[in-house]
Amino acid sequence: MNNAERMHVAYKSQCRTTLIAFVVVTLMTHIFPMYFLFPELNKVTIFGFPADYWLTIVIGWLVLIPVFWIYIQISEKVDQEINDSSTGAADNAPGGNP
Amino acid sequence: MSRLLALITLFLPALALAQAEEPKYYVFEPSGAVSTLGIIYTLLMIGSFLYVGWLSKRRVASSDDYFTAGRSIGPLANGLAMSSNYMSLATFLGFTALLWKMQYYVVALVLSFTGGFVLISIALAPALRRWGKFTSMQFIGERFGRTAKVVAVICMIFLAQLYLIGQMKGVGNVFQVMFHWDYTTGLIVGGLVVTAYVTIGGMYGLSYNQTLQAIIMIIALYVPAVIILLKIGAGPASFFPPFGYADLVPQMNEVMASYFNPFLTVNGTVPMSFKFYFGVFFSIACGTMGLPHIAMRYFTAPSIRDAKMSTLWGTFFIGLVFFTTFAIGFAAKLYTVNELNAQGLQIQAKEADLLIVVMSQALTPGWIAAMPVAGALAAGFSTIGGLLMVIGSGLGSDIYETINPKAEDKSKVKMGYIFTALGGLATIGLALNPPDFLLTSVIWAFIVAASTFTPVLILGIWWKGANKPGAIAGLLVGGILSGILFFSKGKLGDFTLIDAGPIVHLVTGIFTMSAAWFTIVVVSLLTGGERNEKILREIDRIHGWQNYDPRRYSSNTFALVTAAFALALMIWSAIPDPTYAKKPEAPAAAAADTAAKAAADAAETVKATADTAADTAAKAAADTAETVKAAADTATEAATEAAADTAETVKAAADTATEAAADAAETVKAAADTAAEAATEAAADTAETVKAAADTATEAATEAAADTAETVKAAADTAAEAATEAAADTAETVKAAADTAAEAPAAEAPTTQPASGQQ
């Protein structure tokens, strides 16, 4: 893979990683569509709490932390690849947004 | 009984209304121990903050030190500072009050706050950190020009004031209630303290103080929460308050079934629609992304990785404090329903904002009960400090730099001091007439941020097509719309733009942010997009590129799709939700209406219970009557059959007797005929003497036989009649007795129509 292709892949990875992470975090912390899709979850209990209530807090907080940690690792690799592939590269090089 | 029930049904609403006209309110009065210890804790805390501010002053040598703490704050300290910066007094006290008022819906709000905090780190912070300035306004200024920066600073001052009023009000409330100072004195003293240490110490002082404040907040909330939960019977799980109240969930469901219902809020009186939940994302999560004092903390991290790790720590601490607040809010709701409402006492907004202290005083020792006072003040001070720093840097650096581009670094620091102090004094002045609930103005601050900074920052970083006219137009549209809707509660003049019931502002956020986004994209495209290559190169650089390629981050298709989506959201948010078509009512009328509704509900419940009881009783009586009637019918049939059998037997005996008498008469008659023939033959044989003797004998025998037959027949008839009469009498007597027996139970159940009807 030449440098231009590396930059192209890194650019795509950055946009894709950011967009996916944005959507995933938004859904994890805004789980309300679940209430409307599965209203019966309110009648089931998990560890003594209504299931929808418990899932909302656990997913939106405790699960969010490791998910965000994974994102940090991925985004660091992407940033590193962007830096490595573009260092010394000429302006207007092929790559970028097709 | 039924009349009594009817009377109760008629008069219950009236009684409840009479009760509602003169409600009794709970008034919190701090105990001597809590008040004294609270003052001691507060003085120690204020002394520490001022000392840290004074120590930090020695480290400030440049504007970079003053506004970004030399970009030297590590991830854990920065995470703690981020959480205390974010979790304000409105969070510390206001969330408990909001949970007490709105229940389940607050879960959505809190998680949206947390989500927004993480989204900054994903979408904005790395690029802003690489840009290398102090504030979001500076980014806007360099990306879109000086005019855009001035508009952004005006928007920042508007939202910072909305945010600060709530915090200052909380500080004033705490001083007023805990230390018996009047509100104005408490507000001025608290406001001056925080203004002093932020002004003196700059971002160094603010960062170290915010770290200290986060630790104080966590301890001051966690320890009382554990004891409160243990005292109200939550069991061993109390030691982790965020999930420590599971054992009390059934009890809550009994006293307040709507508490865990995601489709109801405000004590079960307001239905929740999908649109409201959707509005939470636009108002809270997107608002958080745009808050300048939150973004500012990313400028203090040594690197982008450290900034992201700070977010990770911050997310943990924010969740810990938020969900511990939930546990106390849950306990407070149970406490107010079981203890206060049972005594006929209602909670007012002011007391609702102090529920943590109320609960702590009621259930924990004095030295612990005073902790939340210190925690609340620490929370208030940390957020006020962060916002004052934004005002100071926004005016002292951004505007001063615009007016005087050749200003020396020292004069920028000097201006920072001056404007930070002036911002604090202005906020104290504005907070003299605060809103009811702490969070009311804070949520509007989020909406203003979502409608101004968030779209400009996202599009400015991720779309090269965004340009100066688009950004200025977007800031103006978002800022003016959210400002108007804030003051008019969803109206544009006489036109109702957003009609979404009691919590209209969250839906307003969908409209205003979408409008700003749509405006930026459309105006930028119509004015030819960004053409300044220096700026375009900077956009590549803030994403980490060492070279420049104009094709990166330049997709107009992406921008147009999002603009179309924004337009659709604007239309959708403005369509009246049928659930909330009813106009908000005046508070007094609404309270009376609520009381009447509650009374009517209670009356209906009583009536339903009474009806059920009456139905059950009638059914039991009917069952009993039917059973008795069946027994009576059986008895009647048996008696009738027995009587009929008896009569038949007697009649048969009489017939037998009659037949016997007839047989006897025939026998006698045959004997008489035989005797007559013998006499005739004898008379014919012996002359007329014999004939005369024979005639005499015949006549005598005939008469004797006739007499005997009549006598026997008369006796038989008499016996038959007597037997028939006796049988008839017996049958009547038995039937009468059976009827009497059947009538008796039926008379005891007058509502049972079938029983009496059949009689």
C-alpha cells in the first residue's frame, strides 16, 4: 500500500470511527426507543429494578465506560496512522474524500 | 349504606378542594448541630478555596497559564475537575428536586448529560485541542472571523448568565436556609467568595479547586446516601447507592405506581411522548457539546489522549454522583409520601431543592447531616468558577483581542482579572430575582448552547463548506429563536410555534438547533462556501494531517442530507402533539384541578369498592335464596306426593270396604233368594198355610237383608269420606308449611327479585 492509499484509508477510518462512535454513544445514552418498542420491559425486573430502568442506567453509564475506552484505543491508532502517513507528504496528494 | 356512599361520592371532591384551598406546607428548619457544623465546614472550605487560589496565582506568568493552566492538568485531576465543573449546584440539589417532581424522566435527562459529555470528546475536543486556543469563541473567531466571534461571545454571555443564575440562586438558598441569612446577603457573600478565588487564581486556581470540590462533593453525597438508605431499610446494597434501593422498589410501586413508569412524569400527571424523549437529545446532549466552560477543560490537558482519558474518568465520577443523587431522590420521594404527605404536608419548590439536607437531617447524625451543605456549596462554587472563567476569557481575551489586536500578554491577563470579577458581580445582580426551580434556567442555558455553539462547532470542524455568513446567520437564528422562545415559552408573538405542554422547552430544543443547523448549511452553500485556503488548511491540521488535501471534509452531499433532516425535524417539532394540545393552565387553577381530580379519583375508588361489596352481598343473598327455594320446592313436592299417596291409600281402602259391603249384600240377597225359593217350594208343597208362612218369612228375610246392606254401605261411605278429608287436610298443612319455609329466607334478601318473584 503506497502513502496515498494509506492516507485514503486513514481518512476513511477517521470519519467512520467518529461517526460510529457518535451514533453508538448517542444510542447508549438515549435508550428511550426501547421503552416504546418493548413496553413490557417495565413489568420485568432485573436485580429488583424494572428492567428498562436498570438497563438504561447500566448501559448509559457502566457499559459506556469500557466502550469509550475501546474508542480511545481505536482513535489513537487512527490518529497515529494519519500523522505517520501524512508526514512529509505533498499537499493535494491523492486520497481524501473521493 | 348506598346513600351514604352516594353522599361521600358527591362531597369528596368538594372536601378535597376545600383542603386544596388551604394547603399545609412543610417548612425545613435546620437543627442547631447541622447549622453550626454547616457553618464550620463551609468556612473551612471557603478558606481552602481562597488559599488554593492564592497559591495558584504564583504560577500564573502568561495568558496561557491564566486561561489554560499551562496545559498541564493530568487525566485523573482533570476528570475530577471536569465532573465538578459539570455537576453544578443545580445538579447536586436540583436533580433531587427534579427527581422528586418528575421521577423516571430525569433518568433520560441525566444520561443525556453523560452522553453529551462523551460526545464532546469524540466529535469536538481533539480538534479544538489541536487548534491550540483557550475557548470555543476563539475557535469560532479564527474559523469564521471577528464578527462571528462577537456574536458567539454575546451568545456565551446569555447562556452563561442563564446557567449562573441557577447556581447563584442555589448558593443564596443554602446560606438562607442553613445559616438564617436573608437570600440577598447569602447570594452576595457566596458570589463574592467564588468571584474572588477564581479571579485571583485563574485557571490554575480553578482547576485545583475544582479537583478538591469534586472530592468534597463525592464524599458529601455518598456518605449520607449510604446511611439514609440503610435507615429506610434498603439493606446491604445501600453501600453502593447508585443501585442500593432495589429492595424498596416494591414499596415505591405501592405508594406511587407511576414512579418507574417511563410514559408518565410529574407525579403521573403528564404523559410522556416519543417527541419529548427525542427532545432530550437535542436539548441536553447537544447542549452539553456546546457549553463553553465544558469545552474549556480540554484545553488544559497536556495531550489529546490525556483529554480523552480525562473524559473517561469524568464519566465515571459524573455517573457516581448522578446516580447517588438518584438514590437520595428516590428515598426523598418515599419519605415525603410516607411521612410528610401522610401528615397532610406538601413540599414547596424551595424545600424540594433542599431535600438532600432534609433527608440527611432526618436520618443521619448531625456531623454527617451537615456534609451535603458543604457539598452543595462546593458544587455551586465549582460551576460558577468555570463559567466566570469563560466570561473572563471571552471578554478579557476574545473581545479585548478583537478591539486591540496588538495587546500585550500582560494586559490580556489584566483584562481577564477585570472581566472575571465583573462577570461575577453582574451575575450576583441578575440572581436577585431567580426562577422557581434551580434547573429551569440551566436547561434553557443548554438549549441556547445547542442552538448556537454546537452546530457552528460541529460544522466548522467537520465541513469545509461552512463559511462566515453561514456561521453568523446560524448563530443569530439559533440565539434569537431560543431567546424568544425562552421568554415566550414556545410562542413567536401571538403564534404558538411549539405547543408541547408543561415541559415545552425540551421540544423547543429540537426546533431551534435544527433551525440553526439548516441555516448554516443553506447560507454557506448559497454564499459559495469557505474559500480561504489558510482556513481550509487549518481544518486539515486540526484533524491531525501534516499535509493539505482540499477534498477532505468537503462533502456537500453530507451537508445537504443533514440540512434536509434538520428541516424535517423543524416541521415535526412544530406540529402540535395531540397529547399536549391543551394549553398550560394557571398554577392555582391547575392545583385546584389536580385536587379535584384526585378527589374524584378517590370517590370513584370508594364507590367502586362499595359497588363491589354490594354486588357480592346481593349475589350471596341470591345464592342463599335460591338454595332455600330449591329446598322448599323439594319439600313441597315430597309433601304433595306423600299426601297424594296417603289419599290414594285411604281411597283404595274405602273402595275395598265398599266392594266388601256390596259383596256382603249380594251374599245376603242370594241367601234370601234361596230361602224364598225354598219357602215357595215348601208352600206349594203344603197348602196355603205353608204358603202364608213362606210369604211372611220371605218378607221378613228381604227386609232384614235390605237393612243390613244399607247399613254396611253407609258405613263404608262414611269411612271413605273421612279418609279423603283427612288426606286433603294433611296435604294442605304440609304445603303451607313448605311455603312458609320458602318465604322466610326470601324476606331476608329484599334485593333478590327472582326469589320474591317466584313466590
